[in-house]
Amino acid sequence: MRGILASSIGVTCAAALALPLALPAAASAGPGAPVAGVATRTAETADARVDVPGSTQSLPLQSLTHDRASGAVLGLTPRTVRTFSLLGVVWDDPSADLHGRVQVRTRAAGTGEWSDWQDVETHYTEHGADPDSPEAASGQVRGATAPLWVGESDGVEVRVLPETGSGESGGSGGAVERGAPEPQGDVDPVDVTSGEVSALPAGLRLDLVDPGEEGATEGAEPAEGGEGPRTGVMTAAAKAASAANSALVPLGAVEIPSLTAEETREELTALRGADLTEQQQATPYIGPRPAIVTRAGWGADESLREKSFVYTSKVKAAFVHHTASGNNYSCSQAPSLIRGFYRYHTRSLGWRDIGYNFLVDKCGRIYEGRAGGVAKPVKGAHTMGFNTNTTGIAVIGSYGSKKPSSKAVKAVARLTAWKLGLHGMNPKKKTSLTSGGGNLYAKGKKVKMKVISGHRDGFNTSCPGGKLYKKLSSVRSKAAKYQGR
């Protein structure tokens, strides 16, 4: 179930700055493209311990005078880097937007073959915390593209093609997202002679993420069979994350098992008995609890997140997302992707934890996201403006032109039937939410929203992709049936 990738062990700050990467003699950047100079890693505080799994290489983007024919003005020439599996472009100001196109190609570590150019989703800030919330106002948050999963790689090339005056990106074109807001915040001017182009955000850099090998619980091994608690020494942070689910499973459990409908109703009474209305006690509409892989199960390094947990009063709605990270992954690799998202969200974007409350892979496996307990109303950072009294569920992959698997759709229905049922919510109804601020609804505005909504219902974005969004009516009806409605 859990994929294991080779990890790049973190080094001390001094070593990171002093340790160059030697280029392999046989390394090739592809036809006609020589490998550029050595890339060095920008050290980050959390990676200054050699026992922290995974790492992040941070490479400032440079002027690409040689690539003006394609329209690219910033990027990186082909180069050898430490092994990584996930990437994204990051900039200083989270309120600034990147109007244009980001393309990358990578070299597979196993074969030495270079991929074709791939587009990176440039609009991602709307997955974050609500404006003016403590998480958004921490001073650590940055703007970024969506993360892109590329598999184990040791070479990379990047180019940024700004939007031109005609509304298209330079070079090979590609439509810019409809309705994108005007640039805000600090920006770097772009000096080109071939017409006007959009300014780019300041401080653009490429972050290359090695998600590390799973087993972040220090000295801990799964119990026999793999589904019981891990044994061995657990850090205080790992204990706290696991203890948040102590009403459901023993400390250190790697999976929360599924329950029957009757067992789930009994659990509901045990968890929320005093808070249940008479109607809920008489007819507890709740779907059977699905199996959920815990943070220990996917190998979360609990030292990366903020120590405390943040809760809202209840869960009135679920927002469905896609990760926009591509579909070229196997289900056995899903834990590695989640560890990559987690590191990208905390170390590159400056969030307190992974943004989503839950994640679902294309095989229908459900994973615990933000720490604090799967049965509790944990406040996430997934739908800017509507993170209060909601839960965020991300299907791993990109579903603008590709249909989500039937297993993933079923898993979302099962998860929402249970999670919303804990709070007496009907998946086929609407509820009232108050906007925390965004580009569709002003802060403080009360909005009627479907209990199961897509990200685009609360923010002007393409997320969760057109193909997944079209499946939400099916999710609502299935979830209601699971609840016994």
C-alpha cells in the first residue's frame, strides 16, 4: 500500500551551502541541450537535522536570454540536481498572481531519459488559509504554483512564459485561466523588446521536493500485519497527532479501520452523544465509517507542522478539490505524493500543516490530512474564504480533461457520508456559510452553499477540474444513500 522512494537525507545549513553536486560524466540534458552549471541547495532550518526524512532544494529562477524565441524570460537551463520527485514554483508575495505559463521537463533518475515539456498549474493560492486569519497573517506564507509530481528525477529545466498583451502566454501559447484577477503586491518587471507582457511576481524560485522514505516515526515499526499501531519510540509531535484519533484507534495506529453501519451509529453516540439532537438520536443519518490511513500510515514527519491544532465549531459542508499534481502516479506511490504535498505546503508555502483535511487516491484509498483528528472539526487551508465549519477533500490528480476513477468518486461519497453525518448534515441539501474573504464573496457575506460543493463554488478557480466537478451530483446522491436517506 505504501510506496517507498529513495530519500535524499537532509544536511546541515553549512554543508548544504558548501556541498556542490558533481555532474555525472554520462549525464545528458537531452538532444542539443548541454547540462548547465552545478545547482546548490538553499538550506532550510527544518532540514538542518540529518534524521529528518526528505529535503527541499530551492533554486532561484534566472533570465533566459537564449530562450526568447519561445517567449520564456525566466527559468533554469538543464541541470543536474539532487534526487527529487515533486516540484513547484514559489514566490515571495502570496497576494501576487503569476499571469502566464510555467513549463518544466525532468530527467528520470532510473533511465536518464528527459520528459517532454509539462505545464504546471499556476493558480494555487486559493487553496490556502482565509485572508487575515492567523495562518495567512503569519508572515511565513508565500505564493506558489500547484505542486507537480514527476517521479524520481535528478535533472530539471524550467521556463516561464509571461502573459502577453493579447491575453496569451508567450511562445507556445496556452490559455490563461478565465477570470484571473489583476496582479497584486510586489512584482518584478519583465524587460523584453517584443511587446508588452505581464509582470511576474518577485522572488521566483523552483522548489524540488524529495518526500523521503516513509516511517517518520523515530525507531517505530508497524505491528505485524501492517494495520496495527507502530511500535518503538514516538516523538512528542507524533504522539500528539496520533492521540487526536485515540477515540477511534490505539496510539500509533497506521490505519483507522472501516465500521459497519451499526458500529458507526454506536460510535456516533459515543463521540457526540450529548451534542446530538433528539432527531439525530432517534434517526442517526450517518454513513458507515470508511477505512482511513492515518498520518503515521503515510509517514508524516510531524516536526514539519505547527505543534497545536486548530478547530472550528462543526462541519457544515465539504469542499472537493483535485491536487492538480498530474495523474502519472501509481496507488502504491500515493503516500509519497502526500508526503511531498505536506513538505511543499509547510516548507515552501509556509502553511501550518498540509492544507487538506483528507486526500483520496485513484484507487479509492482515503488518507488523513491536516492533523487534529479525523472525527473532529479540524480547520484546514483548502478553500480560501470558506475554511471555517467545513472540511476539504482532495482527490490526488488533475481532472480538468481526465475523468476521476469510479473508486475515487465512491470513496469521496463514503467519506462525506460519514464525516458530514457526524454533524447531522444532509449531503443533498444546502447550508449557510459565512465568507472569510475571496474573489467571489466579500468577507462577512452569508452564502447558501451545497453541503457537498466543489472548490470553484467558493472561489473563482478551475478546481476541482471540470471532469471531477461533474461527478459531484453523483457523490451527493451516493452519500445520501450511504446515510440511509
